[in-house]
Amino acid sequence: MIQTVRGVRDIPPEESAGWLFLEEQARRIFQQYGYRELRTPIFERVELFARAVGETSDIVEKEMYLFQDRGGETLCLRPEGTASAVRSFIETSRHRSLPWRVFYMGPMFRYERPQKGRYRQFHQIGCELFGPAGPLADAEMMALVLRLLEAIGIGSAVTLEINSLGCPVCRGPYRERLTAHLHERRTQLCGNCQRRLERNPLRVLDCKEEDPALLHEVPRMLDHVCDGCQEHFAGLTGHLTDLQLPFRINPFMVRGLDYYHRTAFEAIATGLGAQNAVAAGGRYDGLVAEMGGVSTPAVGFAMGMERLLLLMEEQRIPVVRPDLYLVVAGDRMVDGYGLQLAEQWRRAGLRVEMHLSGGSMKSQMKHAGRSLAPVTALIGTQETAEQTVTLKWMESGVQESLSAERVLERLLQTNA
Ligand code: HAM
């Protein structure tokens, strides 16, 4: 019998509803922020990733799926989406009409050691924004990530971590300082880090093998960034605060791809084990010019779809969500009025859920929130007496009171 390749899996029909739900939510939210879909090929020239992601990165050194086509050209399956977006940006001269906002979703390939949440074919959803150089663009990226996590019900299971990786002005001197510091303690480092000390000393900072006491003492990038980078980082934390997006500064975060400047961020989930980054990204202002394009600042992120779905499963998030959740106040549970309306709405094609065991308004609202229905219909004594319904739109919190006949029309309109 021929089996699937190691680290690669089918998405069976029982799971595909979850994938569709995730893709739908991503499309909806990214479009709200002005992003349009970019579809790029699954294979590219190998030089694209060698140059963009970095010759010394793990991805390029040991994880690429390389092959020669029949014409003798060396190609690879894409390990990530940013390099292709940059190639497309340059090839189609997008610098002429900035900003350029794109999103993508699809399979990526890395020859990594498979484990829970880590596969050799995995799927990313990502966004890239070309043009704006200020920290507001970085904050927009993080807002996109957090809004999507919220929409799929796992917002509270994830922490946003941020750091600054400096720029070409300040990273060189910091790297020297760090290397000198680590050289003095070379014998205390793990074998892997001793080897990469010369070529990629920053990676020591996020090595899981190192003694926390040793890491605690190392010079931190954030204490050594130049004035420009410092100002950018302060601007970013200010915007995140204005947007009410909670974050944590993690001075040890370094990314495994070489193209980042200044802002780097990750969304870290509790409860996923070692592979706990569900999204990651940052600013890459130098990359377009390095790849031969007209110098253009850019920022982006990508999320791992398998990890998001694992987390949703762990949090018992339903993937088939109702169109409407019905909450009926009082201890009569669902009264005749509410029941009739629910049946009428279902006959019209809507998915309507309600908590059949009654309970307080507060606990029913909790169930409504967990169901991820975009809208809740509230029926209290006043609504029953007046033959009306109060609709509460869950994302905005906006409420409206409508007559029973108008409700269906309104719901079908938003579902169209
Ligand atoms: P990355 O950190 O390599 O960044 O990957 C982003 C996300 O993809 C990770 O946080 C994780 O959720 C998921 N991921 C990565 N490798 C695997 C794997 N083997 N199995 C399952 N999931 C995985 C990038 O790829 C950058 N291109 C992100 C970016 C976009 N930066 C700027 N723009």
C-alpha cells in the first residue's frame, strides 16, 4: 500500500468545514482593512528564497524541497510567502501605486522534523503591506492578526509578543557586542549555538537549550537600537495602546528569517506545546531593494492554519457557526413566541441555535458568544408583549429593535 509522505496529511471531509470557516473569516477581515488576494506559484527559483530568507537560515540551509525540472533548472517548493510577494511586487512595478496591500493563503513546504503542529506541508494565511514606513502599519498588521484570532474564537488563548531587531545602522554594532559577550561564555553554550556563534549569533537568544541565567545577562537589542528604531518602537507601543491591543515585549524574540528590520512580532498560544507560534511577522524595509526593486518599506505576517485549527479544537470552538443565536429571558425557557420565530427563521434557511435549558440572561449570552453567531436575537417580556425582537450584533455590540416581520428580512439581507 502506498501511504502519504511523512509530515504530510490529507484534510478529510470531517475537517474541511474548519478550513473553510477559517478561510472565510480571514477573507472577511482582511477585506475590511483593504487587502486583496494575491495568488503566487507553489514553486519558484531557488535563488528567490536563498536571497530573501537568507543563506544561513535553517530554511535555506536544510529545509527546502529542491528539484530539477526537465530543462535542468533548480527549483524549489515555496517554504513561505513573503519572498514571492516581493518578487511579484517588483515584477509588476507596484512601487508606482503604493500602498500595495495583499493577502495569500495556501500550502508551504519545509523539510522539518514533524511533530504536533509542525508538518512538512503546512498552510499559511498571510498579509503583506508595501509602502508605509511608520509604526502605524506595523500596528495594523497586529490588529489584523488579533481580529482574526478573535473572530475564530481563540483571541483569549493567544498573547501578542513584540520586539525590535534594529536596522542596518544599529544591528551590526549590537551583533558585535553580543558575539563578544557570548564568546567569553562560549563553553557554556550548547553545541549548536557554539557552531552558529560566528554566522548567526542572534539565534542563540531564542535557543531553548540555553540556561535562562546565561540569557538573562546578555546585552539586549532593545537597549542598543539607534534613535530612529527607538522612536519607531515607541510609536508602535503607542498605537497598540490606542487600538487597545494587549501586547508583551519579548526582548529575546529573534526570527528565523533574515529579512526583518525593526519590528518583529509573534502570536503565542498557551496549550499548543513546543510549536506554539500561531502567527509571526515583522517589518522588512530592506528586502525589496535587496531583491532588485525600487526601495520600498514593507511589513507583513503569516499564520499557520494547522496550528490555528488545533487551537480551536483544544478550545472546543465550533467551526460550523449559527447565523443567529436566540436568547429568551425569564424562566419559561423558550416561550411560544420565541419558538415560532426560531422555526420560521430556520424554514427560511438560517442556522438558528438556542440554549434549550434556559438559564440567566448572562449565561445564555455567554453561550451565544461561544457559538460565534454574528448576531443574537434577544426576547424578553417587553419584546413578547410588543411582538418585537432586539438584535445584538456581536462584533460591534450595536443593538436594534425590530418588529418580528422585519427581523427575517434584515437577517437574510446580511446573510446574502
Ligand atoms: P514563519 O515564522 O516562518 O514566518 O512562519 C509563520 C507561521 O507559519 C508560524 O508562526 C507557524 O504558525 C506557521 N508554520 C511555520 N512552519 C510551520 C510548519 N512546519 N508546520 C506548521 N506550521 C508552520 C514566515 O513564514 C514569514 N513569511 C512571515 C512573514 C510575512 N513575515 C513578514 N511577512
